Amino acid sequence: MTATHTSVDDYDLDRHGVVEASAGTGKTYTIERLVLRLLREEAVALEQILIVTFTEKATGDLKRRLRDTLDRASQANDDQASLVKKAIESFDQASIFTIHGFCQRTLKDYALEQSQDFRPALVDDFDLLKVLLREIQRKDWRRTFGSNLRAVLERAGYGGEQAEAWDRNVLEVAKSYKPRSGHQLRPEFQPDWWRHLDKADAAPAGQLEIFTVRALLDKMRESKRQRGQHSFDDMIAAVEESLDPAQNANAVRLLGMLRERYRYGIVDEFQDTDPLQWRIFRRIFCEAGDSKLFIVGDPKQAIFGFRGADLPTYLAAAEEMTATYGADAHPLVENWRSDPDLLDALNCLFGDGEWFSKETGIRYLPVHPPDDDKRQSYKGEDHTDRAALTLVDVTNNETIKKALKHYARFIAYEIDRLLARHSDKPLLSFTLKGNAERPLHAGDICILVMMRRDAEPITQALDTAGIPFSFYKQAGLWQSEEAIHLEVMLQALTRPEDRSSFRKALLTCFFRVAPADLAHCPDVPMQHPARQLYQTWLGYVENRQWSALFRSMLEDTGLLFPATDDGGSGRRVTTLRQLLATLEEAGHGENLDLLGLLDWIRRRRQQRGTGEADMQPDEMGRAKVKIMTIHASKGLEFPIVFLGGGFTKGLGSKGPAKYRDDDGRLIFDFTPDANPDAKKRVNDDAQSEYRRLLYVALTRPMFKLYLPKVQRPARTVAWLGPVGTILLPALEQACPDKNGPLIADVVVPPLALAVVKPYEKPDSAAPRIAPISLTGPLFPRIDGNLSKRRIVIRSFSSMARHHLSNLGEGSSFGEQTPLALDETPTTLDQDDPLRGPVFGDMVHTVLESIDFAEVGRATAPDDLCRAGTHARKLLDQALKANLAKLRSRVPIDQLEDACRQQIATLVWQALRTPLQQLGGPLCEIPKEDRRHEVDFLFPERPGAAPPADTRWEEGFVTGFMDLLFRKNDQYYLLDWKTNLLPAYTAEQIERSMADSDYHRQYRLYLHAARRWLERVHGPKFSFLDRFGGVYYLYVRGLNGRDDTIGVYFHRPNAKELELSELLNP
């Protein structure tokens, strides 16, 4: 395959193309530019370009980025701009799919040509296979083998403790085995093998497994045919068969229709394809017709073989496209991610021809950074005393296990040092994606592991050091430690008379009683707080008050505000919140009692799901070091990366082996021990997979990469992982000129590493509740004035009403209802429906939920009202909920249109008005930098004690902040106002701010924001330094062009943060 080093702007659009990327080389940008060229130069309609990528998330990201690219291109002053604008108008019809989405659309649109059901039901193959396996074992085995069944099972090793593993192996093979993809089963199937078990040359090993796999596939196919069902894999197989003239008489006609529909095809992540998918695209785009195909992928990052991805298919397809179909090869070699020093090291490591050997068919082309004036991410101040690539030498440990713990302590030590938690001066700062330079924070650091268990010593070290961390997309929500504690707690509530169950519950995270304390306490008296809380919960259980029960399990146990933070308390609470919310929904939705809830939990715990519903939640707020598997990290990038695993590897299972034969076909072998060649092939495939995994890991960092160096035993051992067998030998040989120094700086950390937690200022936002103790007094001293105590909750509305009416009485109890200070009547007709609190609420609702980027792309308010857009759906939802509440004398349809247009205009102007202090409009603030409708509740006198012999009122302040957002590492508060003013000049707005007491309002908001941000960022956070200012935007006065009218901005000083002056005017 001849490589042509050309820019995407020079690709020949009349030829097929093979775009081979490397990590960080702008693969998605290339696709965007390619689509733009097709629209502008070939006058192709957007819907005539088929774009296929791997995941739903990737599809959404590509749509968003492509839409932004088209929006920018539509502003050009040239003849092709109209073509781009036409594409924008029809963007909802863009043909951007996952492979399953494309096949589903094809099956639906051309059901007659494929003899397919119009609306087949979707089914999960694995769930169906499990049911069918039981049926085969109960019926087919006995019917087929008859009196030989016992001997068949004995020779197959089925029975006892082995039965579950046998079932699992067969199900896994049946799920993955695809005969139409050329897959093979081994050993060769022998007809009537079960009749000759007593013969000397009988070889029954693996025969029952193959018999069962074949029976499973036959039964599954028939079951789905009878019930009108199909799975995701069936969609691909059905389309592939329908395009094969040998399988479908209408194939030629169908191919002609698809070629007419799609003039160009772009398949992203093509290294994750399989033979069926390649045959689909080859038949549509390559075998006939004028349509052209571009495949885009990186074989070096082919790491999803366990999902069915087939690297040999990619290599064969790329070769076939260039050799047979005349495709141009377009390698991407400009790396936009990593620092030049790091690129030099990686080029030296991967580019010597030994990392990816010729036998693998993978080649590594050296990459280079863009010119300095084009780079968008680069280092600023660097006082870390670390090179781009650091090798951490832990070879002075006696065992691999000790080395792993030593390396984990170094990671915690180094992260603590890099974050400069004991200093006011950052060690490292940088610019990312063209934003302002900023210092390193914990969220910029990623620790990559091969497997989850590799992270255990690292999380222990981080916990000890008090370094916040979180797992990225950690599967196994219902297999988590918190789920186990929840099950034990609920189990105890089903057995109130069982002393043992209650004592187990005391050990859970809800009570946190130490085992040593429990061992010295024979029983817990009924007066003990733990026993009383348990009795309260029993009452909730009896009445199925799941909301009250689960709320109490979080709030009344002190979980929300633990006495000490071990670094994992936030993670535990976040996980428990998701567990309890899901369980509450199941309890109410399915009308379950407690035993039903327990059974529901156990079923979920037995399912090893990997979908979003089974993902443990990401923690919000405080920046945390991210820990993730290498597989999860693909496509991501981080300023600093530690490779945290790969010291050891599993020894493999005794189940079937998976490998490739000389023709590249995938083999499922149930008797690998009998075939020495199979063992070698399995090992070779594993080593190749490890090299690709390590390539992915080592290409995630932008500035600094840390790798471990462990002691290799004198002789090769089976359990030694890829760090010792692959990475270290390569590093030892990788030199810039083969005679100079190693490409990495070596650090030898001392064996005794300790990280001192930084001093943390006590947080007065809420009381810290210690674990329930089994010693000490059972009851606190009773306050003589207890009956006179009350809790007062004050909001800005209650304070404003009190202030504006000059009343001398105190605020009302439990004040929660906002005063309608907005929409103050002016000169407009009182019957005008587009004023008043109802209309104001609709505007607020849309501003809270709308996609800011969509508003940024809209060239006029009418674009937001266009049918089918996300903005139109939000507008219609707001109208549906509130239209009947508006007072009007006009017909309802006219009112609806007028109201929709007015809201769209206000929203469009509000989000597109350039704000001087931000350097641009709000629509440019990405979603991850915004928090809408931030509610708060904080004590009026935090930490104060009740005066002696006085009546004590516990006061709290509550409210909502419309928008809290971040720009250039500065935080801002914003409040939308829909007030009707005679004019929206600075003078009129200042008068409105004073008359409505909004200065008091934003000072309350400032206090709430300061408390939250200081808690999130820790004691070194300076609110006044990092707070950009307060915006009050009067949306009726904004014009979308400049901020001369309708805008109030203020940057606060220290005095304005004093709470006492606000609460005692």
C-alpha cells in the first residue's frame, strides 16, 4: 500500500481512500474537512454522505463537531457558502450512524427488497441463549444420547462444580461464533461420536460442547424467526445477506438503490470492523457504481477484539482497496496532542520496527507536532523537574507484589508533589485548546490500569494521602461494595428478631461500628441510637415508605457529613445515591415489598452488565484524579498519565481458546491442551494485543508520562505481565541514535515514601457526624428550651418582602414561595399575555434546558422554532405546560405562535449577546462548564452555639442560582430577569436593581457560591481571585449584538461576602 502524504484538502475525491491515523493526529477533524469538501466541491447533498462510526457517543460527538464546522463554513463569502447553508438546513437528515443504526435504517427502509419484517422486536442474544441452553440440556441431550447420556457427561467433564464453568464457556462461544464470518470450531465435529465412547480410538473431548453450540445457534435462529425477533448482530447479518445475490434475488436492485442514495461512504474506527461489515461496504461502494468509500482507522489501536472487532479484516480490506479498487492511502502523521519532547520519545520507542513486527501487518509511521504557530495546547511554567517520559525504578523490591505497592506509593507521592498541595506556587501550568493558561489540577491526571484489580494498591495509597480520585465509567454498580452493604442492611430489616442479622448491619457503612467494638458488646440496648433508628426504619418498611427509608439511610446515619474524610466518602455517597434512587424507582414502580426489593437486588447483582445503567456514577464537583482501564481511555487525552498496571497477568483459564489460523480465520478451540500449535498462537495473539494496548496507554498524555520499571526474574515466568516482558525490554533498547542515553529519565524512589495530608480548614457548611459508638452516654443533655426552638428557613424573597414593606416583624416560618418581583407592571397593557410570572417561568425553563451550542449555530430566532430541532421541542414543552395559564383574548393558536416566537427571540438574543468581561457570548460556554438552577441551603450562623438562657432559633437560608459557570478558569454567577422596564439603559437597570433589592440577592448567591467552591477546591482556593463577577441579564433588553443595554455586571469585594449584614438589614 503506497502512502501519499497529503493534506485532506488535497485528497482526490474521485477515488476511494484509506485514511490511516495515529493517536492524536486529528482523525475526526479529517472527517469534518472531508465532508465539507464533498459539500462544497462535489455539490453532494449531506444526506448522500453515509458516515458510520463505532458508538452512539462517537456518533453524537461527530454530529456536534460537524455541525459546528458547517456553521463556521457558512459564514464564508464565496459561491459555495449556499451549499453549506443548504446542508445546515437539512442537517436533521444527515446519514450519521453506528453500524447497527445504519443496518437498522436499511432494514426498515428496504424491508420489501430484503423480505424482512417491518417491525421486528429487539432481543438480547445472550439472554435467549441462556434459556435455550437449559432447554437443550433437558430435552435434546436426553433425546439424542439416550442411555449414553451419563457416559457422555462424564467424558465431557460436566457435573458438580464444573457444570457452571462448562455452561459459561459454551455460552460465550455461542455468542461470539459467526460462521458467515469464517469462524471455525475445533476439534473437528465427529458424527455419532457419542456411539463410540467405548472404542480405544474414541476422541470425545470437545464434542459435546460443539454439539451444544451448533444446537444453540439452530434453536436461536428458529426461535427468533417464529417470534419476529432479531438482535443487533442479526441486523448486520441480515443486511449482509440481503446484499449477496446468492442469498437474495433482489440484491442487485437493492444495491442500485443504496448506491443512488449514498454517493460517498466514510467509515470511522474501521479497525473495529468485522468481515460482515466489510462485505456490506465493499458491495455498496466498491464492486460497482460510481460511489466512493473512505475507510478511516488506526490498526495500532485495535483493542476491542473481545467485542468482535477483527484486525485481519481491516488489514485485508485496506490492502484490497488499494490493490484492487485503486484507493489512495492517506496516512495522518501530524500529532496535535502530545508535547514535542514526548513525541520524540514515543517515536523512538515505537518506530524501530520491533514494537509492531512485520508479521503483524501493522506499521508505525513517525509523527511530528504541528508548527508552533498552529499548536493549541502547550506547556507554560514547568518546575516539576521531570522529563516528558519518566521511568520509575522499583527494582529494589524483593517481589513483584512489593514493587507494585512501592510504585503505588510513588504515584500518590508524585501526584501530591505535582499538585503543589503544600505550596502556593504551581509546579506546572499549560494552555489547552487555545484557552487561557492555568495550573495543573487533580482532574488533569489519569492513572491507567490493565484490569480493575491493578488499581487496588493505588487507590489505597491515594486514600492514605488524602488525594481525591474517581473511577471513570466503572461497571458493576450492583457488584460494588456499597451494594453489598445495602443488601446486608435490607436483609437485617427483613429479620427484626434475628440478633445476628442486626449485628451484621452494624458493621455496614450505614452504622460503621468497628468490629473490635462489636466483639466487646454482647448486645445493643433498645435505647441505643442505632437500635432506635433501626426501629424507625422498620416502620418505614411496614408501610412501604421507600422514599423516607432511603432518605433516612443517607441523612440520619451521618453518611453525608462523615466525621473524617478518607478520600472515598464522596464516592461512596454518590454510588449509594444511585443505588437507592434506582431501588426506590423499582419499589414504587413494581409495587415491591422488602422481600421483593431484596430479590430485585440479588438478580441485578448476578447480572454482569456493561451498559450505562450498570455504570457506577461519576462524581461531580471537586476535581479528582481519574482511574480507568486502558480500554476506557481510548479516544481520551490527559496532561499527565501514569501507567499503573501490567506487572502481572492471569495464567488463563482451562476453557476454550481463541486464536487465528494461517488464513486469518478465527478459531474457537475446546481442546487447546491437545494442540501445541494452538497454545503458541494464543500466546502470540495475546502479546500482539498487549502491544496495541500499551500503544493506546502511552499515547494518552499531552505533557508527561510515567512508566514503572520492575525487576524481571532470571527466567521467564508465565505470570509476568506486559510491563516486564514487552515494555521494559523495548525501553532499554530505545535510544535516539542507538548509541546515546535512554529516552526516559529514571527516578529511583526511596522505599519509605510518605505523603502528608495538607491541612484542611474545617468546613462549617454542615455538622460532621461521627460513626455510631457503642460506648459513652446514650443520650445528650436535654435542652430546657427545646420546646421553644424552631427552624426558620429564609429565602431572598422573604427577606426582600420584609425589607421592601418596612415591616418590623420577623420572617415567616418555612418560607419557600418566591415573591414575583420580576415582571413588575409598567406601561404595557395588563392583559398582555407575554408578560407576568407565567411567561417569565417559561423563558427561565427554556434557558435552563436549551443547548447553548445550538443557539450559537442558529443564524436567527426562527432557526430555534424550526420543526424537528431540539430547541423547538423545548419550546413546545414549555408551551404545553403553561399556555393555558396565560390570560389572553386572542385565539389559542395565534397565542401559541406568538409566545413561541417571543421566547425564541429572547433566548436567541440572551445567549448571543457578547459580554465584554467574558470576551464573547454565553452560547460559547460548553455544557461541562455550566451548572443551571443550583440550589443551596446553608445555616445563618454557621458554627455558632446557642446563647445561655435564651430562646434559640436555627436559621437557614435557601434559594436557587439561575446559572453558575466557568470561563478561563474564572467562575461567574448569572441571574436571568424578565422584568418589564421603560428602558434598559444602565440608569434604569441600576434603579431596578435597587428597587427590587437585587443587590442583596446576589450577595446571598455569592455567599452560597463561595461556600461550595471553597469546599470543592480545598483550603488554598481564593474565591475573590477566582471569581469573575455577577451578571444580571434583563433578557427583554438584550439585542444579541453588544452589551450596552440590558446588562448589569459587578465584581464583588471582600466586604460584600459578609453574611451578617445581609441577614440583619
